[in-house]
Amino acid sequence: MNPRPTAGAARPWSFPTIHRAHLDNGVQVVTIPLPGKTLCAAELVLDAGAAFDEIEGVATLLARAFNEGTAQRDAGAFAGAHLVPVSRFREVAARLERELTT
């Protein structure tokens, strides 16, 4: 068995510059340009979940609906559902809560 090679000298490296901007609708956009790299990654992070529930239990109900389905939609229907505009979120969340509790 050959011995492991020894580590070389550390090469200089620095983190890329992070640019932050806010859209008119309040969404924060973070970009990290990497010149010479043919790479693009996108991630949408929302303040959501039980910690942000205005009505206690909505996040839990939504999570269960995505995993188990409801009386009117199975879990697969949720996976293929269209995105809901933010302006309609409360209406859709209330309707979903009614479906899950009846």
C-alpha cells in the first residue's frame, strides 16, 4: 500500500463579493458573481413555517397536506400545483385549512 501524499502549501483564496439588493416588492436578491464560471444557482427562501404563523397550526396543516393530501387533493396534486400569487395566499391558506379540518 502506498503512503498518502503530503499536503501542499495552502493557496491564497478569498470569498467572492456578495451583492445585496431589494426589489420594489420587498424581496431581497443576493448575487455572487463568479467571472469565468458557467454556473447559475437559484434558491428562494421565505419567512415561513410555524414560527411565522399568524393563525396557529396553518404551517402544520400545509405540511400535512403536501405529504398526505386532503379530501379533495392527493399529495401528488399538491406536488404539481401552480404557484399561488402572494396576494392570494391568505385566501388559499384559509380554503386549505377548511379542507383539512372538515
